[in-house]
Amino acid sequence: MGIGGVILNFIGAVIRWVYGIIWRTFFNKSKFTFNEYVNGFRNSDDTFDEIIAHQFNNKIIGAIFIGIIISILT
């Protein structure tokens, strides 16, 4: 993963983490750590919870966020 992938992964993880904190606080559910949003959830038997899936989701969310910011600024 190049520097662009790392940046998109981090931006997407931050957005997912903030959304998760708000959502899980509102519905009184257990919260995940930031590290779990970046690297995937620990001790999960779900095949979707593989590290690659979380990084892919983070990159997509990061790219959408950057696209929205660029469209607002131009």
C-alpha cells in the first residue's frame, strides 16, 4: 500500500470511528477502538471482518470524502 492508500485508509478510519462513536453512544452499544477501525476487529469469525475488507472500506470512504471536499472547494 502506497502513501496514498495509507492516507485514504487513515481518513476513512477516522470518519468510520467518529460515526461509530456517535451511533453506538446514541444506541448504547459497545464501542470499538480506533485501532480496530484501521486494522479490523479482533477475534471475529466473520469473513467480512478481514483486514483487507476494512482497509478497502476505509479507502472508499476516504476517497468519497476527499472528492466531496474538492467539489466544495472548486
